[in-house]
Amino acid sequence: MTDIDTLQKDLANLPPDHPDRREAAVPAMLSLQSETGYLDDAAIEKIAEVTGLSSTEIEELATFYSLIYRCPTGRHIVQICDSVCCSMRGADQLLTAAENYLGAPLGGLASECAPTVLPSICLGLCDKAPAALVDGEAAGPLNRTLLETLLKRLQTEE
């Protein structure tokens, strides 16, 4: 039984307006996203069906959370903090360097094996500024050379 099937079974006996239905949406999104790397429209519809929420409500939640992806991503995700502390220490230049190195806009996909680089509001890594999360792991302080080395390694990793 998949996580989604288990969730659907758990929610089956709840009233339509029960708060657990909304709370269940994010874990459901993360579960489906782990299978494909992002949520397409069919996944949004499936989560709406499972939770009993409208597809509009699911879409609102998906676009609110920065760790939910609505477009295809690379095998690796690099989120570069662009909040004040990191920005003052060169994050803006790192974002530009990443775009130039990969030949794709932020959030874009240069190739299937290229990482996806995204700006991210405050990662809570001010002591490592400028910082990033690489597949959920903290990295920093970064500079252009370290970033390009990291991106090159991610492109060649299986």
C-alpha cells in the first residue's frame, strides 16, 4: 500500500470540513513528488481526490510551499538563499553565476542531468552566508568557485 493509499484510508471517515484533510495535503504532495520529482496537474487532482479538498485549494498550497515543485526538476536541487544576510555577502552574484554556468534560468532545466537552481528566501543559515541547501543539506559559505565545483559534481553524479 502506498503512502497515498494509506492516507486516503485514514481520511475516509473524516467529515469533509475536518482540519486533518488540509493538514494531510502537504505530506501527500511530498509523497507524490518523491515519485516524479514534481507535481503535475494529474498529481494535484489525485491529492484533491484523496483529501476531499478542491484542486484549487491544493494548487494554493503547492504554490505556497517552496519545497513543492510544479515543474520538472533536475536530479538535484540547489536552493541558494537570497535573503538580506546572504545577499549582502554575494548571493545575487552566485545566482547569476549558476545561471551562466548551467545555461538555464533559475528554476529551469538545462538538461536532465543538470541540477535545478532556485532562489530561496531565508534558509536560516546566516552564519554560513552566502549559503545554500543542496538536496536538503546545508552548504556554505559559498563563492563562485565553490558553487561551480558543486554544480559540476552534481552534474556528474549518478
